[in-house]
Amino acid sequence: MTAQVFVDSNILVYAHDADAGPKQKIAAAQIRALWDDQSGRASTQVLQEFYVTVTQKLGKPLSKSDAREIVRDYVQWVATPTTAQTVIRASEISERWRLSFWDSLILAAAEEQECSTVLTEDLNSGHTMAGIQIVNPFLQNRDIPI
């Protein structure tokens, strides 16, 4: 069985942002690989952040209907719902690793879905937090465990 990989919203945004240059190519390749081996995971938080960003914050935003269809595709990557226990676990992660609550919620969701890796550019690549390896796919000469 392939290890599960949690994808943060910034990676999804780059994968769907035609103006993201080299980051778009790298992110899109990572997403394709995760679709191919069915190891991609996300959370409702990630899907919410993705939708808002691609419809409101890009230089060339996606239409709401196009963004909604992309979110529909990624719904299958949400293997567990965000619950009150997820929030409590996020608060513990935040306190233990001194992270923002929102970054901690990403890690709590990844942990609940038994992910070994989180792809993000928001946390320190190479570190392990809550038993999850943080990987920034945009760093050069970095092997990405997928």
C-alpha cells in the first residue's frame, strides 16, 4: 500500500494557477502522481482555502463554477471529517510545536488520515511534527516521498 500524502492548499492552488510558472509545473506533477497512485489526502479546510484563493486572490482567478468542479474532484481526498477532536488535537499540536492553529489543523487532519507526509511550502521542510514529514516540493534536489 502506498503511503498517504496530505496536500496543503498552497500546493493545490499552484497546481491550478496558470500564472505560477515553475511552481505550477512542479505542483501539477505532484498532484498527478497522487491521483495515479490514489495516495492524495486533503481536508475541508484545504478545500475551503483553495476555493477562496483561486476565485478571489489570483491574478487570473478561476470562475466559481470551475473552482467548484475542481473542489468536487478533490472531495474524494477527504477521508475523514474535521471534528471537535480534530480541533482539540490541533490545539495540542499548536502548543507543542509552536505553530499557528491553522497550520496545526492541517497536521491534525493529516494525522487522522494516517498520512506520512504533508506537501506544503508553509512549514519547515525536512522537519517531522506529530510523526508527519514536512516536504516543500519546490526546494531543489529534494526527493519527495510519494
